[in-house]
Amino acid sequence: MPKPPPRNNPKSPKVAGNAPARPGKPREISSLLSGSGLASRAREFVRRQEDWGSFFAARLEPALLAAIGHCVEKDGTLTIFVDSAAWAARLRYALPDLWPAASEFRPGIARWTVKIQPVAARTGART
């Protein structure tokens, strides 16, 4: 019985690293994303973020607005992420006054929640 070739032999034809490169030009990431529909969903997500940012900017005090990280709409719930528990409490007291305007702004929102997301978690910094 013959001995099998060594695994790490760079001259062996069975090693995947020696496979010829595929011909053709590399495709751009934008063409890959547009084909999957991911780019349009990302644009819609960013647009809704900006819409809620302008909604809150017109109705909240600047210090409270600065504490809001971002907002996520999902299944009729608006989740608002803030920097700390203190800002979350202040925002929870301010939100009931905004409910009529919010339901007029986005009729699909049935409720909202406030969650804490520290700045380090939002920016990806290590603590």
C-alpha cells in the first residue's frame, strides 16, 4: 500500500492553496449588497433613525436629547437607548407628554421602551 503524501507539502496538487485563482474582476461590495436587498433595508433603518432624531430634537431639552443614543422600531415598539439609568428615568417621565405627537408621527407605534446602553457599548470601546 502506498504512503499518502504529507499534508503540508506545498508542491502537492491536493493542497487548496495551490488552486488557480478564479478568472475575472473582483465584484464591488455595493453590487453584492444591492442584489440582496440589504442596502435598501440599511438605508430605511438610517432614515428612520434620522426621523426619530428630528422628532425628539423638536420636543426634548438638549441635555436629554444628547443622552439618547439611538432608536429602533420593531413590531410596533419603539426602543430608545440612553446613556445611563438617570437619563432613562428622566426620559420615562418626559415620554407620556409626547405620546399624542408620536402616535400622529408614526401611527404604527403602539408602545415604547427605554433601555440603557452605555457609551462604551455604543461606540465599541473596551472598558
